[in-house]
Amino acid sequence: MNNKKTLLVLQIVVVIIGLAAIVACVVGIRALKIAEKRPVSLEQIALRSNDIEFADDLTFAGERVPLEMFNIRERYERELLSTCYFHSNTMLLMKRSSRWFPVIVPILKKYGIPEDFKYLCVTESTLTNAVSPAGAVGFWQFLERTGKEYGLEINKDVDMRYNVELETEAACRYFLKSYEKYHNWTLVAASFNAGTTRLNKFLKTQKVNNYYDLLLPDETERYIFRILAFKTILENPEKYGIYVSKNLEYQPLKYKTVVIDRSIDSWADFAIEHDITYKLLKIFNPWLRSNSLKVKHGEYYEIKIPKRPFNITAEYGNEATGGEIMNFENDSIVEDLQ
């Protein structure tokens, strides 16, 4: 009798173990399937033997990058890896690019500037109205003197370096003038960072005419490769483990334009008249640098008035929402309130 009980217990144990093994297999298979669908993490990328692929046809503005040269390859890899691992910043750039590339690219095309120059804007300011320690301002980081030289109005009331459209046009005028001298877009881009005077000195001293053959200060040495890294990742983000849902990208701003040809004594009163807040007025028109504006006879300015509604809804990103307008970095307008 005891032997029968023992045998029965053993049979039950075997059945339980078998069922447990079956459950473990099923769970394991499901986990593998989920893992296959799950976005690849940066850590997983780092463990691969071929984590970074170098295309032989990498170009900037249609000009080939000589990656067969070890020093060029390593400089590019440095910036590519650095950008990949700055994951949160790269995600923000992707979101911002959805808003601002549709503004910037048509202006580049209007002036005949290669589209790759939009990545200069990313490198210069991360697509924000940044202010550098040297006083360079805006998406394209113009100094006041250079901004005025290329047609931007800058005074106590307005600073068109904060106007993305007008500053992009000024940048295009710079690029065209520089291209007349170098006949090479890569050198044009380098000159935007180093300045034509310094770049000319390096070219003359080193007796070369190619950016990739130049020995330059570290900032300019890295400049083109930072641009190339942003281009590589923003054109193929998922390949490098960067995932941003389309419905969470920042949409182009929706606004109407009001032309004013008279002086404004109070922008706060102007905002109230147009049923918006002073803050929203300054967000959409960051080039307004004071609380009033003197308009000379014969002059006029175009003011952007945001379209309603201003809230973020379940249809975030849909044109019906007027775009997502409440995610700005507002540092550039804070000084106006003081």
C-alpha cells in the first residue's frame, strides 16, 4: 500500500514538473517575441560588433566625405557615438525638427542652398533661440555686427535674429556670398563657424583647398562632423535606437499674420485686443524685444497671432488643434518682463 502511495506521489510530481516546463517554454517564447518587437536600446547597440555602419557614399551637400581616411572616419565616429548616447537631446531635436524644418527648408530652396544646411541650424542652436556667451543669437547664431551686415534689423525694440524666417534668409545670403569665394559647400559651412577671414588664413598657410585636409581649431575641426552626425541620425533615427512617435512630434505653429504700420505703445494692450496673452504674443514673435514699438513712416511689421484652440487635446498634432504651442523654451523673452 505504501509503495502504491509513493508511486502516485511520484507520478503527481512528474506531472507538475512537466506542466511547469511547458509553462516556462510558453513564457520564454512569448518573451522572445516581445523582445523582437521592442525598440533596440543603446546598450544593445553598443554590444553589437557592427554597431556603427559607415556608408561609402556619405555626403554633405552633395560633396563626398572621404571616410576611407582613418582620421576622417574616426572624427565622424566620435561625433556619431556622442550624439547617439546623448539620447534625450537627440529625441528633442527630432521633435523640434518636425516643427522647424518645414519653415527652414523652403527658404534654403528659395535661395538655392543645399538642404543639408538645415543641419547647420541644428548644430548651431539645437533649433532654439539660443544666446551664446559671445552674444551670438537665434537659430543661426548671428553676432549683432554680422546680423546687421546681412540685413537684419537689430535695436532696442526689435531683434530679427530671433525671427526664424528672416534669420534663415540672412544665413542664406551669407552662404551664397561664401560660395562665390570657395565654390565648395563644405568650406562654406566651415566658414560659417570659423569666419571667412580665419578660414582663408588656414587655407593659405597650409596650402590646401579642401576642408578634410585642413588642420583647424577643435571647434571647427568638429563642426562638419557634428553636422554629419545629426544628418545621419535624424535621417535614420530608429537605426540608432532613437524612437519618437509621429503623434508626439512638435507640429508647425498655426497662426494668422497681422500687418502693423503704426507705433505700438503697449504690447500687452495689443495682445488683449487680439484675445491672446502677452506671453503667447512674445512666444510667437520673440523678435519683439521691448514692451512697445516705434514704427517709422512707410515701414511695417508682420505680427503672428496664434490660432485657437491653444490646448493640447487627444488629437495632439492634428491640424485642428492648431499645433502644440505650449512647449517652448521661453528664456529669450524673460528679460523683456524685467
